Amino acid sequence: MGIVSGMQLIMKVISREPPPGKKVNLTLEDAVLWIDWVVTAGVALALTLLSATARGEASVDVLVGLLFVCVVGMLVVPVLVRVLCYDGTGGIKGWSYVVLADLAGMMVLLVSVTTGVNIYGA
């Protein structure tokens, strides 16, 4: 998770032309990674459930994890992030709000991991 996030930031630095007088062209929004983590969790759990079902080994734990990710990660967390972390113009309020949003995404991703999903090779 940390390696992938770090690589995403490095690729953003490399791929963007910096403005005059600056070495990099990163914004606060570039540190918002929770969306990637929630989507990764949902897709990994769905593939795990499909694979286990095809083998006749479907697990209640994976099904509950998938329901949690779908309901909390894809419905509740985005609304809470919008209400708590963004201002009226659509900009994130500050670094502490980036951390809060990313922690919410990390929590959803960890549900996938604890249900036995291999995140980058599901």
C-alpha cells in the first residue's frame, strides 16, 4: 500500500511540468489516495468472491467484507469525506483532512486484507 502510493506520487512528479520557479508540480489533492484504496478493496474482494464461488469455496467472511466495502467504502465514506474534508468550492481543507480521508480509505482496504484478499494479485 505504501509502496504503491509512493510510486503514484513519484510518477506524478515525473510526468508534470513544474511551474516557473518550482521544482515539482504537486498539489494537496495529489496526496488524496483513499479513492484508489477503496476501489482496489472492492475489486479485489469481488474477484476473490467470484473465484471462491467458482471453486465452490465461497466464504461468509469474504461476502461480509464485500458488503462492508460496498456499503461503507463506496457509499458512506465518499459522503463523509465530501462533508468533512472539502470546502464549498470543492477544494480539500488542509493536510489534516487529507490524512483523515486517507485513513478512512485505509480502513476499508484493511477490511479486504483481513478477509484474506491478496490485494495486488487477487
